[in-house]
Amino acid sequence: MNILVAGRLGRYPERIMTLAERGHRLTYVTMPAPAQRPTPDVLPSSVPQYRLPAGPAGAELTRIAAEHRVDVVYSLKNVWDGSLQLLGELLDAGVGPVVRHHKEHFCEAADLERRALTETAGQIYINQESLDYFRGAYGVSDASAHLLDPDYLPARYFTDELTGKLHARDSEPHLLVAGGVSSTRGRTDIRELCAALSRRRVHVHIYGGKYIGPNAQSIWSVDNAHARAEYARLAESGYVHLHDHIPPERFVAEWSRYDAGLMHVVAQGTHEVGFQRMNRPNRLVPYLAAGLPVAQQRGGQEAMERIVRQEGIGFLFDGYDDLADVLHDRARLDRLGADVLARRGEYTFERHADALLEVFAGYAGRR
């Protein structure tokens, strides 16, 4: 197939080359969101690449599709990354067929998002909870709906560089929180968790993210001065540790020394309450790559609760005392960690590439 990949590739952009390695021809086009500076994704020069300015692009997209004899368009994936604006241009120009892969979004109805999920040939949702939400929001079709997360990690990052556990040195559990934290009272605000676990002799290791949001006041990273100051104060206990961002090549070597990885705490009374119910966080697969069972709070994040139960990749907890009790249960954590290590190969992008290609093949050539 000749596949036009349309939209930002997100983290680990090189994984899209798995499709080329399986004999398909890729062309890449992206468009920045109006409020964002264009940040190029990194792909080899063998892939024709077009970075269009924000604005009308129908004529250029029609030309690109004709020149590269496009069989199917793969549109991905977030509402804030410019991909919806690009998708609107594709739909208006009649370029397709388009398969939309939709992940992160604001739980607020919007016409362009509705079009992305009702006027495209096929739609891929990250889980059943997401499909259920959009069925209620826009009446999306089950006939063209598929389920597959877009954020699996390339297999080359699943290294064998496993390191010894820190608990062997101090007999205390060590919990990982990757991807950044905040002081906004949302799902990334773990100040209360840190304080509670410090009192229970549980170490919390926080790794800053590189994410820069459209509003500087909402950056949810320990790189943000206010958030970093809040967590630096908690670090005075000796049980909260702030770490710099690390590249994916170091996930296993750096993170396998911990005992478990925290997903998100359940946010109450914020705009995130709806979204968190269907969210499948990007941090999940890096945790599994490092052989860490995931710690998921009960009550409000239904998709992740179901995944943890059904796939046996971690444990659920009700409150911070419950979380601490599990983390101090060395035998249980050892069993969970061994189970994750035995199954982590199931979470590589390569393992799921054929399923993605099968979706494309079902729509390729349709008009």
C-alpha cells in the first residue's frame, strides 16, 4: 500500500518505519496547530516529507496524494497537535480514504472532531471506553470502528539492561512516576501521594517530562519552576527524588531498579474527570518495557482499571495506605514483576503493526 501519514507522530516517531519495513510505501505530511511552532518529526530521507503551513492546503494535499498514488491516509492523533486542522483540509479536498487514529482530546464537543470521527472512512479508538464516549458524543458508527492504542514502544527499547533493585540496598520500596507532575489538582498532581508515602517509608522517583503545552501556566512538568519548587519541598523528606528527563534508550537500565510504576492519581472536580475515565497514558508501555508492574488507583479511571485487571500487568489500590501496603509486600511485587517481564514483548509497536496494516487494507482504494 501507498500510505500517506498525516499529522504529528508523537513520541518515538521512528516506529512508523515498521510499516515501510513490511513493504509499504510511506509519504509524510504535517501541519502545525495555529498556536504552535512547527516541530519536525524525525524520519529518514527515504520518506517523502511535506510540512505545510497552517491554512488552506486542499490543492497541495490533492497534488501530494496524486503524485504518490496514495491508497489510504493514516491521520493521527491528538486534538491539540494540528492533526485535526490537517484532517479538515483532507476531508474538504476529498483526499482519502482516511483512517483516523484518535487518542488525547478535550471532553468538549467540537465540529472538527465530530467530522474526524464521522466523515472518515475508518476510525481507530484507543479502547472500548473511548469508543463508548464518542458513541454518546457524536453517534459514531460501530461498523467503521477499530480498537488499537497508537503509543506502543519500538522493540529496540525493550533491552535486556535490567539493573538491581534499589530495595536490595535499603529494604524500602521505590515507586516510579514518569512523564512529569503538576500542582494543578489534576491527575498529574501527586503532592498528597508523595507526602503520604513518605510517612510510610516509600520512595517516590519523579522524572521530568519535556512536554510544553500551549499555555505556559499549564505545563505539567517538573521543568516548570512552580511545580518543581513544590516537589523540591517534598523532597526534603528524603523520600521524594527529582530526576531529569531520560531518552527511551535508557528506560530499561534506569527504571528497572524500581519496584512499580504509578499511572495517574484520580482527579476530583476538575476538567479532567471525563477524560481520565478513558485515558491510556503514554507512560504505561515504558513501565512494562522496564519490567515494572503498574500501580493503578481505583475509582475514576475505568479503562486503566480494566486493562490492569484483564492483562495482569500490575495492581489496583484504593488509597495511599493501601498502595504503601502493596509496595511493602516484597513477595507480591516480585511475582508481579516476573509476570510483567515474561509478557513485556506483547507491548512493542512491531507486535501490533500487522493489526494496524489490516485496518488500512480494509479501506485502501475506497473513494
